[in-house]
Amino acid sequence: MLINSIPKPNFLLSKIVELKDLAYASLVFNQLTKPNIYAFNVMLRGLATTWKKYDFCVELYYKLKSLGLIANNFTYPFLFIACGNVGGLVHGKIGHCLVFKTGLDGDEYVNHSLITMYARCGEMGFAKKVFDEMGDRGLVSWNSMISGYSKMGFAKQAIVLFMEMREEGFEPDEMTLVSVLGACGDLGDLGLGRWVDWFCCG
């Protein structure tokens, strides 16, 4: 592509990220004279999910902001993944404010990542507030809340939310069962665990 002067840097960058070569991807990205929001999102995705370089992900987010670029519904989930993994609650809250300000609070994927971020930072109250304010909740969001409660030691709340999920007609998946049965184990209630297993699997 370089030899034949094919000007598709964003395409090239996304493919290099898929190859999981951080040094090469960083070199290509740094050679972009005016990286757009797509290029930033590609790098943020790689840093947050492929390379798990969470601190660098947060730094890159602030770099795009300093260049005057507008973060979108693809940007914020990667920021929140990073914040949740490094305990970056302050950065996460700043991002949450901007999500609300730019009208992205209706995006389920953004909200799901927000719930997960708050849960991992131990802020279940904020996670529940985001969850309660969601207009259209999918199974992913229910699982995020149930998993958060279970992992943070709120076993009873995890069970109660699971019951609410079932009442609203959602079928549990493997992630739901792992979280709920884990909560049953924390409560030391073998009977409830068996009931949950029977209730979900027949």
C-alpha cells in the first residue's frame, strides 16, 4: 500500500490492530498527520480490548479531546472499559457527564459499558442509577448489573434483580447463570441454587 501510494491509512490501521502488533499500529497511527475520530476509535479499541493497555487508552482519549475531536458512541465504551480496569472512577465520571451532555445516554452499548465500569469501581449505586434510567434494557445490561452485584458481594440484590429480569421476560444465558449461582453460593443457600438451576434449565 505504501509503495503503490494507496491512501487508506484508516483501513491499514484497523488491519494492523487486528494483527495485534502494538508497536507497528502505534507507528502507523503516529504518522497520521490529522487522525480522525475513526482512527482514534480503532486505537482505543485495540488498547482497551486487544492489548489491555488501559492507562494508555485513557491518555489517548484525552489526546483526541485536546485536538478538538468529538467522541462518539464508539469512543466512550472503550474509555469506560479502561476506567473500569484501572479504577479510574474520576475519568469515568467525566466521560459519563459528556455522554449525558452529548445525548449518547440513550445508547445501550454505552450504558452497558457505564454499568460495568461503575460496578468494577465498586460504585453499585451509580451502576443501578444508570440501569434504572435506561429506556430499553437488553440482556447484556441485566447481566452487567447482576454480575456486578454478585462480584461486589451483594448476593441478595443479585438474586432479586435476577427475579425481576425473569418477570420481564428475559431468558438467562450462561453469564446470568454463573453470576446467580455464584450469588447463591455466597449466601450458602444450596436449595436456592438448585431451584435457580431447575428454573432456568428445566
